[in-house]
Amino acid sequence: GDLDVQIDLLRADEFGPLIQEFNVMVAELREQERLKRQIAERTRDLEVTTTQLETEAEQRQQVTNHLRSALSSAENASRAKTEFLANMSHELRTPLSAILGFAEILQDDGLPQDSRLEFTSSIEKSGRHLLHIINDLLDLTAIQSGKLPVAKADCHPTEILQEVVELI
């Protein structure tokens, strides 16, 4: 097993070629051992590199998953915002339409006084409702920015429902 052995004995008999072949065989075995060590070193290097690449791939996958999640959240937020704006434009349009409609009717000189009072009252209620919606929007903005203080207030659901019915 000692590959450092080499026979330096030169002989002219039948052992001479045998000794030469022995020395060649030992040299080849030494070279094979050297190549085995190189292969083992390269294999270890490849294993380390493979582990590093696998770790990087896992990290990239985590980043990709995080980005996909963030994209999905952004898309959901965009859809919610679009729906909110569509609903809000409808909510703003309803009292504004009532205000404009009653204002147009009030331009009729032949309109009885009691109808005029009723229509101006409806205009006022619609205007207050519109102002309330705008204030709610401003409150929503304040809530999102974390600047709205919480306050308790009494409310009367029956009155709220009556106002909604009148607006509609």
C-alpha cells in the first residue's frame, strides 16, 4: 500500500523488465491516487456550491412567494378601491340629483307655496346628507392615516331610516 516505493535496481536478467513494470505500475497507481484526491476535493467543492445554490434558490423562492402575495394584496386593494369609488360616486350622485331636481322644479313660477317649502326642505336635507357623506369620506381618510379620534355619540336608527327614505 506504500506507493512511494520504487525499485532502483537495474538488472539485465528477467527481473529487469519486471522491476521496470513494477515502477511503472506504482507511478500509475500514484497518479490514480492523486486524481482520486482531486476528484474528492472537486466533489466536496461541488457539494458546497450545490448547497449554496440550493439555499439561494430557496431564498429566491421565498422572495418570489412574498412578491406574489404582495401583488395579490395590491390587486385586491385596487379592486376594493375601484368598488368603493363606484359606490361612493353613486352615494354622492343621489343627493346631488335631488338637489338639482328640486332646484329646477322651484324655478316654476306657478308652483304653490306649500310645495316650494316642501321642496326647499328636501333640498336642505339632501344638501346636509351630501355634506355628511363628504365628512364621512374625510373621516375615512383620517382613519386610514391614523388621525381620527374615537367619540361616542347617540344615534336614532328610526330617524336615520326616515331620512334615507326621504332622500330616495
